[in-house]
Amino acid sequence: MAASSDTPRSFVAYLRVSTDRQGRSGLGLEAQRAAIDAFVKAPDRLLLPPFVEVESGRKTDRPQLGAALDRCRRVGATLLVAKVDRLARNLPFLRSLIDGGVDVAFCDLPNLPAGGMGRYMLSQMALFAELERDMIADRTKAALAAAKARGVKLGGDRGYRPPSPPDAKAGGDASGASRSLAADHAAFRLMPVVEEIRAAGAVSLRDLASALTSRGIPTPTGKGGWTATAVRRVVERAARAAA
């Protein structure tokens, strides 16, 4: 935990995105960098370069995080993370970091107290995040099981994929039915992602569109970013397919 002191602090930034696609595109990193830049005020200083990880929040094997912590130990700096969930949603792992001899600060928790009270508050927040993650997983499994029981054919990909082109030899009616069924399946596969985004606080269709775009999930056409209208159509299609 970051100690309360009048002495200027040095920070080592750690940023994480969950997919390789997000890492290459920079989606998600810009917001984290902006939060970190806004957090560090003179006379405190931010040591460069930042450490960037492309890894799932479930995994604890993170070489970039290890390198960032090693630098913090060597120079007496504080590890700085934009949001708690960028560091970990795994409670034992987060606790091991808290007790690992390196101060940790979070841009979204600027008033988190130092010492035992801060560690307790952070542990409770991490526990809630872990519970939320498991509840999302449980809801997703239940929804997929219910759909499978209704005879809906499900794929393993959670992302949206545009419908495959019809077989040129197939008749017009068969081609249309094939495209419609493929679109239904693709829309239904997207719903666990939509529910996860909603659980994270998205309210409007515009919020959902922005989150889907930031995650690098392709639109039904495979071109451009998501719009509120596109999200509404996909949600409605999934609802009809599940009915």
C-alpha cells in the first residue's frame, strides 16, 4: 500500500490488457495511461518506461508485473495501477502483492488509507470483484446450458463473427435461411460478453457499443466500430433466437 508521506514519491506504472488484439491496437491502454498521468502530480515523478502486460486477469504468471515489482524494490518506488481490476481479480494473488514488500497505489482509489485499514479495504474490494467474476461465469454457463437444451447450436467463440457467405450452389431460400441461422448463432454467442459489460456498469446501448469497440470485437459487417443501433439489433436477434 502507498504510505502517507510528505516525501516526493516515485511511481512505476503497470498497465494490463486482456487480449493480444487489444495490446496491438492500444485499445484500453490509452485510458489507463491517461489515468496514470493525471494521478502523478509534482513533486512526485513517474519512472519510464511503463510495464505493459497482455494477459488475462485470472492468470498470475505475469513477467511484466514481475519486472515492474523488481524495479520498485530496487529503487524504492510505488507500483501504480490505473484500476484495481487491471492488477488482479484473484484474491490470493492480490493479497500476496499487498504483503510483498512493495507499495501499491491505484488511480481509482486515491483516498485508500495506508497500513492495515487500507489492506483490509482493498482485500474486500478484491473479494467482491472475484465474486462478481464467478457470478458472471455462472450466469453465462446457465444461459448456454438453457440454450443448448432448446436445441440452439453453440460455438466456442465468445466474440461476434459475421455470418459466413452462403454456398454458391445452394438455392436462394436455403442460402437465406443459412445466413439467418448463422447470424442468430453469432448474436447469441455475443450475449455473455454483453452481460459482462452490463455487470461492469454499462447502462445505455451507446455504453455497450463503446465497450464492444474497445474490446476489439468485430461488428456484424466486420467493418468499423459498434453503434447503438447495431447493438440493439444484435440483442433483439439473440432474444428472438433464445425465445
